Amino acid sequence: MRVAPKEVETFRDDFTYSNSPEAIKRFPFPFPEDEYRYSVNMEPHTPKGGEGSAYEHFLDIDEHYLSEMAERKLVLDEMPHRCLAMEHMELACWDMLERLMTSLAQDYSDYFKLTIEGDQWTWENKLLNIHDTFTFGDSSTLPQSPLEYIGCQVQGDFALLDQRDGDLFLDAGMITCPADWSLAFDAGMSFKEWHGPVPMAHNEGIFERALKYLTAMQVGSPIRRLNWTLTVNARMDTSPETYHEWGHERTSVTPENVGEKVYLRVEMQVMDRMPRSNALMFIIRTYLISLEDLATNPEWARRMHRTMKTLPAPLIEYKGLSRYHSMVVDYLAQFDPAN
Amino acid sequence: MSNQIKVEVASICQVAPTIREFTLEAIDDALYPFSPGAHVVVEMPNKKKVYKNAYSLLSDPTDTQRYRIAVRLQDASRGGSIYMHEQVKVGDQLLISPPSNLFSPLWHAKKHVMLAGGVGVTPFMSYIPEMIRRDADFELHYMYRSLQTGAYKHELSEQLGDKYFDYDSDRQTRCDVTALLSQQPLGTHIYICGPDSLIQAVEEAAQTLGLPASVIHSEEFAAPKPGMPFVAEIKSTGQQVDVSAEDSLLEALEASDISIPNLCRGGVCGQCVCTVVEGEIDHRDQYLSDEEKAAGNTIMPCVSRAAGERLVLDI
Amino acid sequence: MELESLSVVVSKPMYTAEISDGPCAYSLFICEQLNTAFSDLYEASLADKKDLIHSADLARIEGDLAALLANAPAATRVYLLGTEKYIWLVGQQLKALGVTEEQMEMLPPLSAERSVFCCHCYQVTDQVFTAPARCVGCGKLLAVTDHFAKAHGAYFGYQVNAEDATDIPASVELS
Ligand code: HEM
Ligand code: FES
């Protein structure tokens, strides 16, 4: 059984966000080994884990759907420029809208319905009470830009990369819950440029190989990879834009509260080739779980202890964990019998 | 590959003495829309060897009911074109890959100059409708031998008017590439699809004149290099695994219940690495370093193959 | 967000004083301040046609470029000298007119100063020689990283003491 969307919870202020036991069970745990190093961890985005798993469908709609859509609206109301599309990305935005609508309607027919009659499209989203008819390809027939319209109905952040001369360029996106990077600053950059600050991986040729793979990707064969970091409190919007509001939370971790205050933040990143524009769509679907909840699975807790304990110093620093990393390791040690 | 699309040959017509056009229609689902410059890989079932050739799509990118491709009859070394010309009949079914595109126009260009040699006009057939829709500044320079090629020349000439230039080497008209390039304004991008000699001539002229290499584009296909069948022997058990031309070594091992850790299945992640104790390797991955490749004792079976008839794997 | 102590950031541009002087039909020299090396370079250019723009005024340059490049040939080469922000912002104008990065020869910036993009208010603070630096837009004290955006001609900056208001690192000179 798939978990149904529940009432709106918050990712700020009083932080009422919580995971049900089912959500904990289906959490996409990111560590395949006891040591974590950067690697080209990309694989075909094909279903695994069976019914209800986070990997069951192309897009994962889960119990946090309404909460995440409400949070996204708060971010965009305050900072509309967190969503941008350069002029030449218009067609890619329509490609994306089509891909998301058709897959939602197919995989979640109880919630979403798409009716296509020539270029007249009718879209129904029962979760958000949306029912619109528009002309495919004509932005003036939608209440918002195609990127914003569909982006506000799907969990996860979105980037659209223009492919030119064997490279990818960050020319459009809706980034409301990033792990500390700014679309406004990175807009227009190439694959290696926007990855500029990442330590270690450049020298190991990781980005070169990943880029070769991405530029050769075909329509209809999406791929995925997992990325992770730690976040203090269940805050979705850990953007640089708001860093001055949440940075201080990193000093609020204590040995007593670390289990409930520190969250493992996992991004399931899905990459998919867009047919009309040849752009690449990049979905960053973020999952949050408190260490306390994670530790209800002894295997995860043990593994996580080992990965945290052996995390290279440049990664600790880059991911912004320096102030509380040792408390995380100490907390998790109790779940590792080897200790 | 599992994501192939089954199509039916709806019509065939001769568009030049050595060029045939095939219209391929969807059988099960609608076809993908595609971007100008895209190609598909057509798989031709044959008794001995499966041919896989890449062909540019020349239909209008928005038509999802049918794709059109044009095939030039080549000499025997490229068996696929002979097969397409001699074996394929209307009503036959073929397997094609989804479209991919490594030859997209750069839409921010101030002007587009397309240089087509013979059957190399095909990718531009999908550029042109979109360039017209976008009201882009462009020219098509079409070089052919009227005794063999020159497909679509009349309709192109009629449709494009003074944007169209043709050169028929069977009538001694030739294109002076250097003169052509030296007339181009700043912001022009040049696209070439044709024989290597044409690509080379343009690249050399560009270099001599001082045009940046990044404005010169020539067509590339993402088609898998053709593979020959070979045998993989498992050292620990002596088991012999036949690897057909269509399957990767990894797929063939999996089909024989030998599981190899893997992730990307595309030669970049490094998960599937295997040790080779005997046999030459045809390395096709992006993962191993040049030194590792030269050492010749490791292989990425998701993409790489035997260079000869046999490989012995240390598993 | 403690980026500054990390090794090389790939987006930080590198410059060499070695100018590649290939063939071209038109060469354009643009500088914020004219020095003898640059005017020698201009004098020595063998292009069929050449021009020199000496101006610090980006709006004026934009107008000049539109006029000069309207009929320029594909084989154009542009030489740029100025502060780092200047050469990249002129570079953006050139790009919009069809000049590729390959056609731009950027000389090493005239000084070590940086422009810094504040990720909180999106304002760019110029003439930054030391870090942390005060943002001209929102007044926050910014850490200055090596992550560079060509579109802004500026480095990424973020509030240095957002985690602990009292934790302000000693001022360092930028290079
Ligand atoms: C094509 C779409 C992609 C986009 C838009 C994207 C974007 C980003 C961005 C904006 C960052 C943050 C950089 C910063 O600190 O400012 C990042 C980090 C990173 N990216 Fe990507 N990325 C993409 C694909 C990939 C792929 C295919 C890989 C595969 C290896 C990869 C590996 C990484 C790694 C290792 C990091 C560091 C993450 C961390 O430690 O938290 N990225 N990416
Ligand atoms: S499976 Fe990734 S390199 Fe073979």
C-alpha cells in the first residue's frame, strides 16, 4: 500500500513535519557501504522495491505532498526569483510539463487526470483542487509559466539543462529546497562551473565521466542517483538566500537533542532527456528523516555510524557539518555493536 | 536494449539514384516527438549479423505518427544499407531506438550555415522547418553528384529560394569553402553533415581564417559501435558464455546466471569491473584510465567487448 | 558553507599573460584603463581592420559594441583588459552579440580586487580586497568564496557569522 498525502505540516517555525512508520520504512537510505566516497553513482531509474516503495514510479508522491506544496508556495511568494527560465528554455518547460503530467496521470490516476484532444489539454489535480484547460505550447493559456505551473504540483525541485556542444547549462529551474546552493547565482553555468565548489570529485574525474554519460542520454531511459547531507531541524528551504535565518540552528545541536534535531537529508536525483528540446530534466526529490526515526532500523543506524565516522574532512566541511558532526557520530555509536 | 520501438515500413520511395526514403509508422504507441538534428538507430534482423545503423530523422519534429529516414546505398562494407535497399519491403517491421541528438542547432546563433554533402542533407531536413518557424537567418549549401545523390534538391530550392545554394560535382560546380566562410558575419554557426573530406576542408578553412572551432559543428551519432560475437570463458568453472553481437558482455553473463555488480550499465560508474586473464579487449568505457586500458587486464563488461573471438574472465 | 578553506574551486577563472595571436579579419581592443602593453598589443595587431575602445562606462561600451560589431566578420578577435568584473561583464555583452569565449582574449585583471555577489540580497559589492567584506546591499558581513559566476562577474558571498554572531574570522587579503 502506498502512503496517502496527509494534512499540511510545517518545515519552518514550529516544524511539525513528521514521518509515519510507513514513511520511515520506505525512506531511500543512501549508503550502500560502510564508507561513503563520491562516485559516479548513477543507475537506470527503473522500478525497485515493489509497491509503495520510493522507487516504484518515475515520480514519488508520498504523505508529505500537501506539506511540500504549501512550503513551496511560501518560498515563491516571498522570493519569486527562486524560479527562473531563460527565454530559450520555453520549449523545454513544455517538455517537462508533458513528462510530469503524463507520468502522474498514469501512475496516480486517483489523484491526477490528463485529457488530451489535439493541442487542447485538460489537467485535473484532485489533491490541490486544480482543474484547467489550456493549449499545449501556448503559455498565455496557463495561469502561470509552464515551469511554475507544473513545478508547484510535484514534490521535488527541478532544473532544466540546455545541452550545447557536449556540455550542459543551468538555464532554467525551480529551486525552493536546495541543499545550500543558489539558482540565481549559478544560472547559465556549465556542468563543471556549477559543480565548482565540490571538493575532491573534480580531481577524480567524476564530473567528466558523469557529463559524458548525461550528454549521451536518450529519451525514455531516465537515470537516478542519491545524494545526501545533514540538516538541523526539518527545514526544506536550506538555501543560501535564507542562510542568515537558519545558519544559527547549526549551533543548537547538543548531545541530548541530536537524535531529534538532526535530520538525514536525501536527494533522489532523477535525470531524463526531453524529446522536443533535447534538454535534460533534473529532478531533486528531497526526503528528510530524523536520526531518531532512522535508528528504528538497526541496520541503517549501524551503517550510518560507520559512514559518518569515516567521512573525509573535506566533505564534513563542504556539507557544513563541522559544528555538530562529532555529536552525530557519538549518538550513532550506541547502535553499532562494533563499538 | 529494452526501450526499442517497433515500427512498420509504411512506404518506400526512391529520392535519388542511390537514395531511398523510408516512412516508418508507429505500431503500438505514438512515437516520441524529437528535436531537429536527431537520429535513430535502426536494427535490421539478418541471418548472420544484426546490422545497426544510425539515420537522421528528416520528418517534421512535431509529427508523432511517423518518422522518415533516407538511406544511401553504400558499398559492401556497410551491409546495413544494402539490407535496407534490397530486403526491406512495405509492411515489414523494424526495431528502432528512441531518438537521440548530438547535432542540435545552437538557437542563439545569429545565423546558421548548413553544409550538406550528398545524403548528409538529411539532418537539415528537420532543421529547416524549425528555422522557418523561428524566423532564423540561415543558408543551406548542398553539394551532391546528380548521378547518385541530390535527394530533395527541387523541393528545397523551391522552398528556400535565395537561402538555397547547390553544387553538383557531376556538372563541375563546386563550393569554395574558404570564400563561403570568409563572407560570414560574426555569430554565424556552421553545421556540416557529409563525408570526412568535407568536414576536414571546412575545419581547415576555419582555422586559416581565424574562426573559432566552437562555431563549427559536424554530425555525430550516438550509435553503438557494431559488435562482433565472441565467447567469454569463466576461469573458475570453465563455463563458456556466448556473447552475441547485440548483447553486451554484462547482459550475456547475466543471462547465464552469473551476476556482476553493476549500476550505470553505461561504462562510467566502475561497478562492473572484471579481471581479464586472456584475450584482447576492445575498451569502450569512460571509467578506466588510459594506463589501465593499455595494461589490458581489466574490462567494464557493460560496454566493452572482446577485440578477438575469446576472453577469459577471472570470476 | 565554509567554502573558503577548500582546495581549488573549478569555476574560478585562470588568466595567462600569454596572448594567442592567431589570424583574424577584425580585432577589437577594449580596456578600462589603457596601459602601454595594451596599446603596444593594439599597434602590433596585423588584422585587416582594428579598433580600440577605452572606457570604463559599461553602458557606453554596449552602444559602441552594437555599432562596431553589427557588420563584423566571423573571424573576429577581442582583447580585454580591466578589473575582473569589467572583463566578464563586457564579455557578457560580447557573447550576446555572437562572440564566443574562444574569441575573447582576457588579460590578467589589473588588480586583485574582487566583486562579490551577496546570496542574501543579490547585490554585488565591488572593490573587495579583503575578506570578510561588508555587503553594500544589506550590510551583512560576507565570506568571500572562490566560486565565480561569469554572468555576474562576481564571486559567491554569504554571511560569515550566520551560525554564530560572535564568530568572525580575522580579515585576510584576497589574491
Ligand atoms: C545534471 C544535473 C545536475 C545538476 C543541475 C547538479 C547540480 C548540483 C549543484 C548545484 C550542486 C551544489 C554545488 C555547490 O556547492 O554550489 C551539486 C553538488 C554535487 N553534485 Fe551535482 N548536479 C547534477 C548532476 C550530478 C551528477 C550526474 C553527479 C554525479 C556524480 C553529481 C555529483 C554531485 C556531487 C558529488 C555534489 C556534491 C554534493 C554534496 O556533497 O552534498 N551531480 N550538484
Ligand atoms: S555498470 Fe557502470 S561501468 Fe559498468
